[in-house]
Amino acid sequence: MSVAPSADNLCIESPKLQRLHQDWLDRRRGRTMPARRDFDILDLTYILGDLNLLDVLCDPLRFRFRVHGTNAVERLGFDLTGKTVDDYPDPEYRDMAHGYYAEVVEARAPKRVLRDPYHLRSRVLRWEALILPLSAGGPSVDMLFVGINLL
């Protein structure tokens, strides 16, 4: 059995991302990672507007937004629901996000990201993200939860 890092090892600052990580850990039930079906949407109301759900597509590796969180849509000014990470208009951000997601798929383990500062148009933001792998069964990652918290 593979053991995922604890929230302390990931150095998660945000209480809601700590809670998301603990929810992910609790739903593993001895597996390397939980499946999407292990989560009831009603249990995630504390982070819904800041939660993205992505499908992992293979050959070549790509990521499609099943859900692009409403707060992210509001901040960015566009909705990526149904689109892939390749549709991000900023090439630097697109490459960065793809790299982070690919790392999680390869490692089959959570990743914490801190961007301080992040320049978004005329605003400077500080944000923390938690990328969590999901698997419907077997060793492959088929979905990602991405929780985001502005700091």
C-alpha cells in the first residue's frame, strides 16, 4: 500500500485546502488514491467555487476541465469548462499548469503549489493550490481535483 504525504509534509497553509486534503486521505480507504465517486458534492460545499475537476486524457497527455470553479472563472474572466488546459490564453501559465498536473499524474500523489506573487492582468495575487489525483480503479490517475485558495 502506498502512503500519501500528510498535510504537514505538503506545508498547506490554507485551512480549506488542509480540509480538502484530509477529505481526500479519508476517502482512500487503503488505496493509493480515491475515486471521484467517493466524494459527495454536498460534502465539498466549503470549497465548491474554488474547486476544479479535470479529466486526464492520454496519448498525448492532456487535461480537460469537467468543472472550472466559479471563483476562478470570475477572477480569470473566462470559463474553461469543457475545454483543455491547452485553451488557457497565457502560454506561460498554460505550460506551468500542464507541468504541475503531469507531475501529479506521474507521481500519483498530491502536490501543493504556492504562487507568490502571481500577476493577473493588472492585479497581483498570492494563491495556494492543492492538486489531488483520483482513480476510478487501478494505478492510473483519471481525474484531478484542484483546490485553489487566494491568500
